Amino acid sequence: MSDIQIVAEIGCNHNGSVELAKKMMKKAKEAGADAVKFQSFVPENLVSRYAPKAEYQKKNDGNGSQLDMLKKLALTETEYLELVQYASTLDIQIFSTPFDFESFSFLQKIGQNIWKVPSGEITNLPYLQRVATIECQNKQVILSTGMSTIDEVKYAINVLQQSKDTSFTVLHCNTQYPTEPEDMNLLAMNKLQELAPDWKIGLSDHSEGIVASLVAVGLGAKFIEKHFTLDKAMPGPDHKASITPEELKELCVGVHKAEIMLGNETKEVTESERSNIFVARKSIVAKRKIMRGEMFSEENITCKRPGNGISPIHWYEVLGKEAEKDFEIDELISCKGVNREDE
């Protein structure tokens, strides 16, 4: 069983449609995702009427206010409950990020136990404290760190880790959609692990493709989150920076393959390669015909495959010794006091 959690971030890519959300959930399950994540908010509680769109939102969704955009993307409590029920039929985990306290109360009431702190809330002390004080079984807290300084990350970690009986994960993130390769800075994951050695680390990946997520696994990520869509050409702010079902499947397969490839920190001979020692390594052999009583020297011995004779690691133990018998060209050398590899 994998230790890495792969989350398909549906977010607002359902465009306010429960039926589209269900199709996305089914496709995410088929692709191999462990969970789907949504966003819960009451638009008027999240943004003021004066809040502008981000540049990427304007580019992908046109001009207008954030409030008008979010009104088209919000799910009602009843609609989200329908999705929770549908997730149980698919046997896929579902959770949602709350963006206001009314949504917090709703998600607590229905028993949510995974709480993702989005990057935009990392300096929101009342929000962080609310997450820290939630009591539930098997509680999981995930902190995304886009747009933040190291001091802001430290601050949020200190608040959140006051939570009891909780598993913690901190995610490296760049909050640009999509994130260009030169802005990914994946090695920052190492710094996050230093800051919170008892926390798991992961990646909220807004880059194009799956390369960043696979690299993150190599750096120790135990949580991969990726925006998900059925069609990048659909209207809405996040579709263009999301991956399709085919790409999500490729991601899931790649992540689990990378996880297997990492293995453990022990350097040892595997069973699969053991038989190749014979054909790939070398032994000390006669360079030319050697007569009994002759001294072994660099003129009459050399190293050649296969590796079932005296290993070249014993080269200087053999040099200067007396041949106890005649040797033909390429014959494996035997030497008193030095064992062959197959002995």
C-alpha cells in the first residue's frame, strides 16, 4: 500500500454543476486518485464587492469582480452533501477547504476530518486557530505555503501544531497558475522539512504536466495535490492550469512507480542483479602462458571477465607470489591464501 496520498483538486472546476462534479469524481477515481478536494465558501463571506480578480483569473475567466465569479462557482450545502454521498459509492475520499467560518461550521457538522489550509489563509490567525481547535477522529491538517515567507510558514506551523491528536503535512506551493519551471523551487521542500521535522512534506503542484510532482516524490513528498479538469478549454479560472483524466492517470502511475524506485537507504546487492556479478565483474587471469614456479607480475597476469575467479581487489596480494602450477592464456589464476569468488 502506498504511503503517498494523491489528491485531485477539483476545487471550483465543476463550474457550479453537481453533475459535472460527479463526472470529475468518477474520472479521478478511475485514474487512481486517493481523494478529491473541493472548496466551500459563501461568496459574500469570502470577498468584498471591491475585490479584483487575479491576473490569471482575468486571463482565463475575463474581467469582472471576484465576487461575481465566485457566485457562479459556489456549491450549496445540499449540493456538497450530495457529492459526499456519491463519493461513498465510488469509495474515494472527499474533503473540502472552507474559506469562511460558516463553511467551517458546515464541514465540522458533517464530520470532515481533513483540513487543508490554503495558501491565502496562512496569515489569517483566526482561521489557523479555528483549524487547530477542531476536534475529530483521525484528524489531518495540511498547510499550503504559496506566497509565503519562511517566517510566515514558521508562524502558521506554530499555531497549527497546537492541535491535538493530529497528523500534519506542510506543502510546498507556488500560487501562480500555471507555475513556470523556474519558479517551482522544489528544493525548498528540504527547508520545510527542517522547519517541521515531525510533519510530512508534500507539494501543491500548479505547474504544467507531472514532472514537478515526480521530482517532489524523490524529495520525500507524501502528499501530492494537483488541480483536475475534464477539459482545459472549459470556461473558468483554473481549468487551463489543471490536468486531464489521462494526465492524472499518468501522474498516479508515475508517483507510485517513483515511490517503489526510491526503495530504502540500504545499499546492497539485489537478488535480481546477483547473477550478473559473474558476467560483469572481472577475475585475475593469465595474460600469457605461465609456468609453474614463475612469479606473478604485471607482465603475465591481467583482469578479464567473468568474475568467478580471484577478484582484482586482491591484485597486490597475488603480485609477487609463485605460480603453483602451469596456466594457459586466459585461465583463472589460483593463488595460495587468496580465495576465488566462487569459493
